[in-house]
Amino acid sequence: MPILDFLPPNIHTEKGWIVVNDIGQTSDVKVFAIGDATRPGLVTHAIGQGRTAAETIHYQLMHAPRWPEIKQVIPYERIKTEYYDVCKGDFTPEKEAEKCMSCATCRDCHMCEATCYWGAISRVEHEDGTYEYVVDDEKCIGCAFCAGICPCGVWEMVENV
């Protein structure tokens, strides 16, 4: 349980955790909380929550009408754990810090694009500096090589209806 006795009374807590909305805002709209202060979780969850909170604060300071997109969490079963090192217990903080923590989002490894024999997958860069991998439905034969090779589980195969 986090130590929360420093919080002012206007920030709501429940059962020892800070209460926040989907973007990490507390009951005081100028205060954000993330990670283990809000609920137990993984470091990757805290990183994602921190990014969402930072984007929200940025939009507020810029008086931008847009809020950060809340991304859906990819189910653990879709993540290919074979690509990650097994933790053997003999680790140091330095070794742990070097590990990839992809957060189940695309890490731009190009493996899907390189694996697609038919050239159905391409990387598209947007003006704002973001990117996405897109599928050309005319070329895709539904072999699922992309879904099988992706270490992060971002590709999802759906049945044609």
C-alpha cells in the first residue's frame, strides 16, 4: 500500500489507493496519479499511465481540444513471450533497466513487414511523427505470418464474414 498521508483532503482515496479516471486525473483536476499509487500493477502499466497523463497535461497547457487516445490493452495471451528473456532471479537493477518493456504496443521492429512474402504490409509515417503498419487487403492472403512473428501481439487475425 502506498503512503498517502501527505495528500490534501480534496484528493479522494479508496481503500488505500488514489482514485483516478482513465487519464490519471484525481478529484483535483490539476493533480494526476499513476502506477502503484492508484493500484498494484506492472512497470509497463505505470509507464503507459505516465505517458497518458503527460499527454493530457500537454493538451491542457496548450489549450488543445483533443485528449489522448485511450488505447485498448492487448490480452496477455496474444503476446509472444518466446521473444523475451526468462527471468532467472540472478539479476541486477542495471540488467533489468536494459530489458525491453514493450508495453504490448508496436515497437517498430519491422518483423511483420519483412515476413510478409506478398508485400501486403507497409509502414506509413504521419506528419505528426507517428507511424502505423497497414495492410493492403488486395495483397493479404490471411496467412497470419505477421501475427505469428510479432513479439508484441499487435496483429489480430479475424475471420472473414
